[in-house]
Amino acid sequence: MASGGYDLNLFTNPPDCNFLCSVCHGVLKRPVRLPCSHIFCKKCILRWLARQKTCPCCRTEVRRRKMVHVNALRKTIGRLEVKCKNVEAGCLVTCPLAHRKGHQDSCPFELMTCPNEGCTVQVLRGALAEHKQCCQVSTPQRCPLGCGATLGPAERGRHNCYRQLREAWSQRQERSRTLLLCLLRRMRKVHHTTNLIRRQLAQLGNFLEDDALLLGQGVPQEAAAAAPEGSIGAAGQGVQVQGAL
């Protein structure tokens, strides 16, 4: 039968015999008193009563509903000084039994399993941070099958090379399609701008031709308007003389 009480070796000093369970011979854990006044670990007496309905000490008939918890005794035992369960690993801390679990939750000598998925290494809590920095499982690694993927600890178990390559190919096709559409839009914009410039140049050429014609037709009139008045009279007289002759 597994012990229901605390191991005697757990305590820094041998406990009083009144704190011992008559069934498991360990220190009482969650003590309960029977109607006959005998006290046992709750776990021990329940196991006993599952086979026999009498007190282990005096053989008096026992009813489970008549059992009572001895809380005062439980508190007294909780004040007993105990050693850390990791004493063999090097922890020298002692504390009251009631505070033992709190110490274990922070004891640097507690053996811990690496939290990285896939790593089964166990190290002391005090060295866990150092181990996590150099843990091979936590370091991203290349796929050993050669697909080129970089895998973290959580991805290695569900990695599929075929799916990885197919997704990479789909992503490249999508990027190529996006670049092609972007180039087509730019080419259309350049073509539109080129046509606009050609039309403007054609309009400018027509405008220059019209200006040249206007300038050519206006020069004789301007020259006549600019001739001296006397010259016109002299010319008129000359015409008359020639007529007379």
C-alpha cells in the first residue's frame, strides 16, 4: 500500500510520535479522527475502510460519515521544518511544511524539461535560461530534404516539402502577374502621353505654317504704306510725261 503521509526523511528533525499515522507510519497528511479517537491520514483510512469497516487500531466499527478533519493538528504539522526535496541536487533551503510547495515552484535546483517542442533535455531551473539560448531544437534550421524552407521548432512536425514548394511557386506566379500588370499600365500611360505630344506637335506645326502665310501676304502692303509721299507724286508725274510724249 502506497504511503498516504509525509516521508519521515523530509523533516529536518524527527517528528513527534503523536504526528505519525498508524497505517503508513509517515507523518499525518490531512489528518482525520474516527469516533474512537484514533487519527489517521485521510487517504490511508479511506483505503483501509474500502476493505474493512473497522478501526485499524482498536477494530471498532467505523462509519465514514463519523470521521472529522483535525484542522488544528494539520496546522501544527504544517509548521514543522522540512528540507527541500531537491536536497540531493544541492538545495540547502529549509522551510515550514506549509510553504514547501511555494519554494519548489521557484527552487533553482528543480529539474525542468526544456519548453521547446521536440526537445527532451532536462536541466535545473537555474540553468534553463542558458539552455534555451543554445537549444538546438529552438534554432531555426533548413529543411533536411532540401526544399529550402527555414523551419522553427513548431513547424518541423507539420512541414511538407511538396506543399512548401507549391506555395512558393504560387507566390512567385502571383508576384510575376502583379509585375506584368504594373508594366502594362505604365506602357499604356507612356503610349497615351506619346500620342498627346504628337498631336500637340502637329498643332504647333500647323500654327507656324499659318503664321508664315500671314507674314508673307502682309509685307507688300506694309511696304507701300511705308513709302514717302513725294515719291508717289514724282512717279505720277513721270507717268503723265510719258503719256504726253
